[in-house]
Amino acid sequence: MLKKILAVLVMLYAAVAMAAVDVNKATDAQLDSVKGIGPVTSKLIMTERKKGEFKDWPDFIGRVKGIGEASAVKLSGNGLTVNGQAYKAAAAAKEDKKDAKSAAKDDKKDAKADAKGGKTVAKADAAKPAANAASAASAAKK
């Protein structure tokens, strides 16, 4: 029975630890727990938040020095939210990566097909003059 209670407590702790951290409600320690935010950045965030809550991600990016779109994507992916919202470009960036990878695979397949096709055509073109010469020689004998 004790093992079951401990297991439930561990699962609850894990769920809380993996929960999103809202930039407008988090403490310094909670901000520091987000991968990519250190003590300096968390102090910058807290200083800007004292001036007023962050309205959205563009407001957050514009007001906190050192946070750009690339950082916002990473921070959002690591659980940071602004007013409960993940950074919209984070989802778009993941889709763009997937699209880029599939496009690269398609390009490689096309390049291989073209390379094989080019060799076949080259071999066929090289064989044609020899065949034509043989035909001409047999025609000349007749």
C-alpha cells in the first residue's frame, strides 16, 4: 500500500514539474527551472513584469532584452508560456522542419533517379553510333 501511495506521489510530482510555466505568474525559481532561462534572464523578466504583465509573445520578445524569435521558440518548447499560450511560431517551426526534411528527401530521390537516368541515356546514346555503323557496314556489303 505504501508503494502505491509513493508511486502516485511521484507521478503527481512529475506532472507538476512538467507543467507549463507562465511568464506572468512564475517566481524567479520557476523561471530558472525552464531550460534556457538563467538567473540574469529571470531577473530581466521580473523587472519588465513589474512595469506591467506581458500581453503576448511579441510583447515579451520586445520588452525582454536578449529574447528573440529563436529563443522564444526554444523557451516555448521547454514549457514557457505567456498568458497560457505557447509561442505560435514554435508549432510552425516544427512543421517547417518536417517539411524541409521531407523536401530534402524528395530532392535526394529525384537526384538519384536523374543520375541513374542520365547514365542510362548516355549508355544508349553511345550504343547508337556503334549500331548505326554496324547497320551501315552490313548495308554496304549488300
